[in-house]
Amino acid sequence: EPEVTQTPSHQVTQMGQEVILRCVPISNHLYFYWYRQILGQKVEFLVSFYNNEISEKSEIFDDQFSVERPDGSNFTLKIRSTKLEDSAMYFCASISFYEQYFGPGTRLTVT
Amino acid sequence: QKEVEQDPGPLSVPEGAIVSLNCTYSNSAFQYFMWYRQYSRKGPELLMYTYSSGNKEDGRFTAQVDKSSKYISLFIRDSQPSDSATYLCAAPYGGATNKLIFGTGTLLAVQP
């Protein structure tokens, strides 16, 4: 069964460093998303992406964040200058009809 | 933005029990509802989605939507220890391809 994959599973970085989180959505899906979940809190929306452009972004998704689909399979989230409060699980998702499928997540730890 | 609310639990039941998990929502624009299961430090796994009011059954799981009272339920029959997880309800904000608004999740523990 096709699934969303994410790499790395765990990323440790120092405050101020850039990180790139990678996702491979399910191949025939057209809408892609990034969500994050701070430990003990709700899953919250960051950004949606369709037809090679951002369709919606949340207040969290400020100028430090960017997304890209560099080729036909990968979907990346870049954080330019990480802060301590960026520590969270980051989930990629893609959609088929009404069903959003999530990847296993990347745990980002900012020290 | 408390548009989808859940009792965080934890909810502890004996193996074989029928489990009832509930959500309420405030936005009448929500038309679709999803239930996800999330194991600790893993991604949400889609269990079911529903569109209209009424029941939808899939194996041991039944999702129920009452749009008149803005109430969503997930029933698990013959619960198993492997069902122990956090259950999240979610609704897309606007159309079906829009961002999902999640509840806080209910932590379920099924005791063998």
C-alpha cells in the first residue's frame, strides 16, 4: 500500500541553523501539507501546497519557513534559522479525494 | 482556535469493552470529519472519514456524525490492547482539500 515517507526520522540541530525536512508524498496525490505537533499539543497546520505553489499558510509559517517541490517526488520544508520553539514533530501529508494521509514524522530537536 | 474539541482522557477500559470517543465542533461549515489513530511519537493514521450525518461502519469501528448537535463519535467494538493509542478527530476547514483542524486527541488505554 502506498505511503507517505519522511526523512530524517530525527534531526537535532543548534539554534540558528538551517534544517531541511524531506517528504515523499504518495505518487498520484496532488495536494501536499506540512503540519507540526509540539509535544503534548494539538496537530497544527503549517502550509498547503498545490500546483507548485502555496495555497494556504498559517500564522506559524513565517518568513523563516519555506516549502519546495524540487522534483516530481520530493516535498521539502526548510526552516532557515531554527529557534528553540521550533522543536516539534513535523508531519507531511498528501491527499486523495477527501483522505489526508500522514507520514511518520520528523522529530526536530533544537538545542 | 477551539473549533474541534475532545476530552483528552485518559480513558481506560478492559479488553473486549465497547469504547466511545467523542468530539464536538463549533463551525457549521465543517462538512467532512475524520478519525485518526496516533501511536506515541508516530504519524496520525487515518481510520475513517465521514461526510453526512449518520453512521459509517468499518470492521470494529463505527463513526457517527450528528450535524444538528455538532457531535462526532467513534465507537470501537471488542477493543484490543493494540487499540491503545491517541484518537484524533479532525475536520477540513472549508473544502475537502483544505487544512485539517484537529482536536486535542483522547488517549485510550485498553487493559488486557
